[in-house]
Amino acid sequence: MAKHRERTWHSRLIAAALGVTALAAATSVWTAQAGTTDGKRPAAVASPSASHHDRPVAEKVAEDIAHASDKGPQGVNITIDDGPDPTWTPQVLRLLKENGVKATFCMVGTQAQAYPDLVKDVVAAGHRLCDHTVSHDVTMNKKSEAYQAKEILDAERMITKASGGVHPQYYRAPGGAFTPYSRKLAASHGMRPLGWNVDTKDFEHPGVDTIVATVKSEIANGPTVLFHDAGGDRSQTLAALGQVLPWLREQGYAYGFPVR
């Protein structure tokens, strides 16, 4: 998700995350270790009750940031950030279903933990999951590797648990705050780093016409389009999606997922 002005919502997320991650530090089966300086993933430490069967071996994925679509040059990837949200996610899901579109939902760990039924609804509808960290800290690229690891791996755990065992296939850094370390770490856990080509800036509430015009004018830049289903009023997002989704299909685009 791009950096934006909704600081109050982000402050609430970070405050909630502080409590959640404190608990997670004591209970997490896999704990990120500090002190890595060579770009390697932190060591994984099993709790006394854990077994090697608790977590499947991660699929090998590339470390570079993905933008392309698995549908090729005429593919479009719809990505939805910051949820799930009890008001807006169900409406986004209905709209996607009406248009026959599968999307990638980049979820914040605390939101996934709070609304596990919505995470399961996303999976049941055939959409993919993406790790968007625990607290949506857009400055995490300036923080320690231990902090980055905790944000990524705790969110991975929260989303996987909320989904009923479905692992996120991608990692999107808040505000694009990737680092070489975070990309390598996410890839080592089977999550392809995920960027975007078209930033609708729907979080700024620029108006439905402006959101639609942004997609139409920038889709030639690449296939991955960024929308949001949480963090504020998303009525403009819904209205814009209602216009954009059929328009893209009329232009000959096929909906797909980001490459892995």
C-alpha cells in the first residue's frame, strides 16, 4: 500500500500490534532472531511443543519484486490491501464475484487475526493471500532486521492461522518499504515480494472518476493494480471497481495473479 495520510488508523494498528506481537514473541513456534547482517534469513527456533511437521517446507520463489501477471502481456492483477475489514471486504468480494475476477488480498496481520471468517471467505472464493506485515509500518525499511523479521513472520503466522492453514503466497511491504533482507526473508518462506504498477490512490478519496481515469491511463505501465478494502471509507473504491473491472475486460485484458 502506498504511504498516505490516514495516520489515526495506522496508529491504532500499530498500538494493537504492540500487544499482539508481545504475545506472539512468547508463543510463536518460529521466532525471528536478531543480529543477521549477511542477508540470510533469521534462524528458526522451535518451541518445546513444536514438531518439524508444524510448518511445511516453503516453496522456492524469486526474491525480486514481482509485477508481471501469470496471464502474460494481456494479464491484469487486481490487488486489495490493508484488510480484511468487516464493512468493505464482503462488498469487494461480492463485486469481484459478479465480475468473475480473482484477486490478491494483501492482509495486515492484526486485521486477519481480528476477522478470521473474512480471511476464510477470501480463500473460499479462490483469491490469493499476501502478507502485508503486522502493523503496516511504512518506515520498516529503516528498522532493524530483527524488527523486519518479526513484522513479516508474525503476520505470516496470523494470516495462515486465520485462513485455516492457507499460507500467504506473496509479501508486500507497506508503502513499498522493501529491503534486500526483507525480500530474501519473505522468499525463503515461500512469499514472492509483490509490487504494483498502477497506484489508484483510492486511500486519498480523490473521487470515483479520478480513480477510474488513473487505471485507464496507467494500465499500460504494467498489470498490477493497487486498491484498498480497509483503512477508511472505501465507497469510492467500490464504485470505481464497478467501472474498471468490466472496462479492462472489454479492452481484452485477462484477470490473473502476480507471477511467483
